[in-house]
Amino acid sequence: MVGIDIVQISRISGLREKFGEKFLRRVFCDDEIALIKSDETLAGFFAAKEAFSKALGTGIGSECGFLDIKIAKTPKGAPFFEISSNLKTKFNIKNSALSISHDGNFAIAAVILEIGDI
């Protein structure tokens, strides 16, 4: 399953400016917040979570929440998902792949999920 999301960086940074810590804590865990060093990263991480939920076919909501999906980085800086055990089991997620990019005023994320038999 594939999911893609693109966001305007200024829209996401505007949410952080307007709602501050409340916005960050609603969408990201402490480990993710520690990785966010720029508005581009913030927007890319947001797009990644949206793309993940689109790959599931659910969107962000009751079946898949922002905090069910954690973004981490490899020692070389490549992003990857740490998925809650509840979500893995519910959707039989076997593997995932993530790519995030940003340029100009936009951030984009592409997600591929390998789903086993349900």
C-alpha cells in the first residue's frame, strides 16, 4: 500500500506558532520533537504521518492516531517508522518504508506499507 502527502511548510510552522507546545504534543512524541530542528523537518514529519495514514486507507482519526506512528532516524539520518504494536496487529503491518523531502515552500513524504493477510 502506498501513501503520499505534501504540505506547505509555512502552514505547518504556522500551527506551531499559533498553538505552540500543544500542537507539537498532539502530533509528536518527545523523541520526535527532539529530532525537529527546522520548520522543514517539522513539515516533513507531519507529511510522513499523514502519508502513513493514507497508505492504511484510514486517514488520521480513531483507527490511526498521530501518536500511533513514531518517526525515528538511522545513524546515517534516514527516517523510518516505529509503529505501535496495536496498529501493527490491527492492520497486519509487516514492513514499512519512508522517504521525506522538502524544497522551496513544500515538504513531501512517500510511504510504502507491506500488509500481510488480514
